[in-house]
Amino acid sequence: MLKVIAACGSGMGSSMMMKMKLEKVFKSLGIQASVTHTNAGEAKSTASQYHMIVCSDVLKDMFASAAESGIEIVPLKNILDEKEITEKLKTIDFDLLQKRFNI
């Protein structure tokens, strides 16, 4: 199963709302994913445990080393916009992602 973390800047509230939106979108796309949430600092330190990190566009640079290791980084302009989340997720080759991590 795809392991995803939703990361917000400092608190836990917006990442929790993002997690709920992500779960809804993954379900609508027929993708099985386990989604957790945390702040950006914690997400950065635990990035290697996940296949995908979803965060605000302004936080994406924090995850450059994770991206270099093959973790999919999904930056969002509006972290609660289901349409944007759906559009971004539709651009990802999930078959390739699953092969990369042997899921």
C-alpha cells in the first residue's frame, strides 16, 4: 500500500484537514493509500518511511533530499483544494511509483 504523509508548516490542524482531503481523492481515484499527517519538520526527518509527501508549495524545498531518493513530492498552492489535489495526483505514474518502492 502506498504510504503518504501530509505535511503543514507548524501546526497539526491544516495537515489533518489535508489528510482527510487526500483520503477522499485517493478513494475517488481508486488508489489504496495510507495517509498520515504531521508538521514539516517531522515529515522531513521521517521522509524515508514514506513513498509520497504532500505539502504546501512553499515547503517543497525542505524535501529536496527526499525527492532525490525517489520519494514523490506533491506541492500544492491550496492545500485544501480537492480539484488541485486531484489534478496533481492524476499526473503521477502510480505504476512506476509502486515499482520504484516495490509496493
